[in-house]
Amino acid sequence: MTLSLRKEEKEGGLVASAEAKKTFFFFFDLMQSDLVYGAVKPNENYYNCVNVYCTSFQKKKKLDLLGTWNCVEPKPSKQSKVWIQFTTDNKLCTKLTDSILNNSRVVQQLRQRVLQWKTWRNVQQCEMAYYNLLLMMLLDLFLGFCFVKLFHSLGGPNQVLEIFLDSVKVIADDLQLLIENLMGFPVGLKLNRPLSTVLGKFFLYHLYLWKTYIDIIKPVVSIIVFIASTFGLIGLSFQMALLSDLITMASLHCYCFYVYAARLYGVTLHGLRSTLRMFGGRKWNPLRLRIDSGEFAWDQLCVGMFIFSSLLLLLPTLLVYYIVFLALRLAVLLLQGTLKRLIWLINSLPTYSMLLWFLDSPLLAGDVQFQTIPDRDSTLKLVCIKLPLILSMKRSLNPSAPHYPSINWTRRLNQILSGDLIYPL
């Protein structure tokens, strides 16, 4: 689909600068069925560019940014007509590609290494930051080289690939046994048999698809494992990032199971809360985002009582499935979170400052103090005070290092209890 925007030029043409305070409005046809109105505004970041927005009044959407138009080439004239075209055929594919690239640890680490290199070239006047970045990158390369040696000592890419695929299949088989156990009477619990059977068959079918998926992606994984031996020469942080991406790929079925169970559990809790409010003569007001009083007829209360009883009886079975797949999800997130913090430590470790601290260098002094010399009261001695190691490291963190990935435990606990999805730690 191609969108075309047409504008009749006024005297003087269109200039996107700080003086252009007016907003120019346009309209054009979208697939010959709907009118889309656009607004053109100056771009604050680029002097000669304008942002083009559009909205559909029939669908009551807000303004969405369609693109940026450079109004210098071609130059607008007094009699010219300007046409702007936006091609959105591959919009979904572009969003999917951007999402994969932005969430890949390898891509993130590659961007971080480029940022470290640029920062290292720009901080040559600051000796501390310069040598911290230099030694950090050299240490990362050395550890990566050691990892490559260990990698080849295990048998090379083919042997590591077989170990990885065998481990994934063992996990899938164990998960199948776990689901079959949940379909019966797990640890003596008497679950809702029909619901447990339906959920078990649903998850077993997806597990079968997952095993087929493993056989399909085997050539891709072999290429990734081969690249891993090369990435070791770039640094240990790249190896950890690649391992994190492999864990994400191998645990995709666990994530899908967790999403299914969490959504079912969350919908059940939401239904129970809504019916409980109805029994108390209250209802949720979505316009004011608050709970208001409401009046309900007797037939509505009867239907609400039936829904409440049904959901309450199904809740234990859904809760068991939710707890099991939540535990699997937390185990994967714990492993990925550990790798993420190890990568952060490698990218942030001020190696040069640590060496200076152990050598008692005055370059890392935190404060100075004047002391009197015994038997010489009129003479003072200047003494450098050494800071604790942790405080020295915090003050000497690499300038290009990302922020430490902290965790809001209260928020995470609320997400677990309410059935909301938990994203990477």
C-alpha cells in the first residue's frame, strides 16, 4: 500500500525552521475508502526536515507519525506541487525485525562495543577513563580467547551442538512427563479432571510441535555454534550474549506454556474480582478508572453467582498449571538475568582503577589529610586517604557502561500474584 500526500505550495514555499510556527493540514485518500487527515510540523532535531502525521477520524485514532520529509531536495518553488509517498507494505516485517534486533543480546553487545570504541577514542585526555576502557576490552578479549580454547577442548562445534540438542530434548521429555503427571493426580491433589485433560492435551500438542521445531532449526543452531567459536575472539561478553540468545531460543516452548497458563489464571482472577464487586453492588467504571456503585437485577446476580462458582471451582486446576510453568519461567529468567549481569560486569569493570587501588597509587586517593609530625610541631604532613574498594570502583566505572539492571521485587511479586506476564529481569 502506498500513501500519497499532495500539497499546493503557497508563496515562498515551505521552510521547516524555527520560524515556521504554523501547522499545515492536508487530506488524501487511503485505499479509496477512508479519508486520512495529515499534519506537517517542523522537526526539532533536523533543521531542514518536517514530520508528517496522519489520523483517521472514522476510526478515531490519534496522530501517528508517518515519516520525515526533507524539504531542501527538491527545493519547493512558487508554482510547484509537492508529493510525498510512504510505502508501508513491509511494515509488519520491519517491526518484527526491529523487535528481534533490539531484544537480541548479541546485537546489544555489538552496539555496546561500538560505543566503547568511540568513547575510548574521545577520552584520550582523561587518563583514568582511557586506560579503564582499554584494559577492559583487552581483558574481555583474553577471556574470550580462553573460552575458545575450552570450547575446542570439548570437541569443537559439532560435539557442542550434539550436547546442546541432547539437553534440549531431555528437557522436552521431562516436561512431557510432568504434563502427563499433571493430567492425573499430582502429589495427591484432586484436580478438575476434564479441564486438566484438555489443558494437558493442549500443552502436549504444543510440545510435539516444539520437538519438530528443534529438528528444523538444527542447521541454524549449528551455524550459530560455529559462529560462537569466532565470537570468542571478539570477547567473552559476546559468548555470554550468544549463550543468552540460545537459551531464549531453546526455552521458547516454556515461555509459550507460561503465557497460556498466566493468561488463563489472570482471566480467572479478573472474573472472580468482577463478580465479587457485583455481589457488593459495585462495578468498575472504565471512563473514570474507578469503582462506582451500581444496581443489578436479580437475573444478573444469578448469572454472576453461576460464573463465580464455576471460576472458583476451576481455579485450583489453573493455579497448579500456573505454578508449574511459572517455576520454569523463573528458572530461565534467573539464568538469563545472571548472564546479563555478568555481561554488565565485564562492560563496566574498571580494571585499571583496581590495579591502582591494589598498588596504593595516589591517583586513586579519595581525600587528603594534614597530620603533624612528632617533635616538629610547626611541620605538617599531607597524607592521602585511600577509599574503600567498592566506592573506588563506583567512582571509576567506565563512562560508556550501561546502567545496572536493577529489579523491582515488589512489582515482580505483584505480577506473579496477579497473573501478569514477567519479562526478562
